[in-house]
Amino acid sequence: MKYIKDYKDGDRVFDIYFCKYKSSAVTKNGKNYDNVILQDKTGTVDAKIWDPNNAGIAEFDAGDYIEVYGDVTVFNGALQVNVKRVRLCNEGEYDEGEYMPVSKKNIDDMYSQLLKIIGTIENEYLKTLLNKFFVEDEEFIKAFKKSSAAKTVHHGFIGGLLEHTLSVTRLCDYYCKSYPILKRDLLLTAAMLHDMGKVREISAFPINDYTDEGQFLGHIVMGSEMIGEKVRDIAGFPKMLEMELKHCIIAHHGEYEFGSPKKPAIVEAMALNLADNTDAKMETFTELLESTTERGWLGYNRFFESNVRMSE
């Protein structure tokens, strides 16, 4: 299979791709054509079907897997595929893992590492809570393994939520070794649960977009609610411990303008905010550098509010 990231001007395309988007349009001369976005696990590319009524263009829609025959050209400085023929593919002709962005790390291995950390939690209430999510709740486990951590900014791929959660938890574990004032059980529990609301906030691939619940409430509120749902089933769960844990969740973005209902009021919430911000920024920079072959200055980046550079 020829991956989209390897396309060059003048290439001939004859492979199966996921149709992420399709719409009909009309040229200035009144001629109908279709705008299409093709996707594989390496990225997306714009495509045009200039003769959609051609007998070689099968009926298809966004969300379908299609076999595409066409040519790669450059238009306005960007690669584009001029599609000549399209065939609608049947289930079994393609491997979904080739078309959706997936973590480079083994998902089952990462999950096993997370479970090992849960095994080190000493507080019986917090360990019971973690087990209710990560060991007993099969629906949650399935969603957590497949979810992305974001729509676009960082870890926007299958397994991204798990990868981000594990990284944040490891950072928090390091903080605990360096700053003994931190309550390890509370901080690591908060780290493992801090973004779990994203399993409800963002729909699964191939859509990977905000759900209605996500638009109305957001993952911070939903995560706090999910903790409350499980805590009600744990007899004797200390009320103060529940509030401290929920506070870590709702304060983990650190600032009101970044979506936190509260600013960190306990040291564990501050540590979680720092770990979350560190991993998010490092992954964003990593994805930025891996997406280009250019060297030197790469231009202004809105997320970092800076002109960024590839190190020599």
C-alpha cells in the first residue's frame, strides 16, 4: 500500500483508502464535481472527482472504504489527487488499522503497565475505585483503550488517551519521588482518572469528534461525575478523599481560561496540572516535528505562540 505521507507530485494512485469526507460542488463554468478527503493511518489528502457521472465512479459516501485510481498533482502548494475511478470496497478487503491513526506503542502493553501501577496503590478506597474502572468495567476498558486524547491537538489517535494517561501517571510518580510532600496514592489515582471523561466527550474513530454530551459538559465535568457514580458503590469512601480527588480532576487544566472550573488548591492538583501540561506540550511538539522533513525555522505555531525551529 502506498501511504499518503509518501505521496509525491506525479505519483499514480491505485489503492484502498478511507473516505473521511465527501461533498458535491459546482465549478464557475457550471460543471459538477466532488470534493473528497482520503485518509490512511499516516494522514489525509484532498481529492477531486471532476467527472462524478463517469461509469467508472461507483456510488459511495463519507465513512466508506473505496479503491481509488488517480493521479497526484500539486494545487496551490498542496498535494491533491485527481480521481479517475472509484470502487466501493466490502468488509474484509481492508484492515482498519491501516486507515486510522494509531499509537506507535503497543496498546495492550501500555494497559498492562497501567494495571501494574494500580497494583502499587495502598489506599484501599482509591485502589477499589481504580479497579472498578480499569478491571471490572468492560465497556469502559474497551472505550479507554481505543479513545484518542484529543480531536486534533495532541494524542489524536487510537490509543492516544491511554498513552497520554500512562505518561502523565509516570511523571506524577517521578514527582512523588522528588517531592515527598505529595500524597502518592491520591496523585497517581487522579493522574489515571484525569482525562477519563474523554471516553464520553469524543466519539470513537473514524468520527473522533465531540459528542453532544461532550459539547454541553466537557470531559472535566464528566470525569468528576463518573467518579461520583463509582464512589456511591464503595461503602465508607471518605467524603474528604472524594472531594480531593474530584478537585484534582476539575483543576487539572490549571487556569480558568483553559477550561478549569477551579484552580489548583492542593499540591496534588498542582502536580497533576504540571504533568498534564508537560506531556501535552511535549507530544504536540513531537507530532509537529515528525510531520515535516524541513530543517531550521518552521514558522509561527499558534499553540506555542512562537516561531518554532527544528533543532540541528
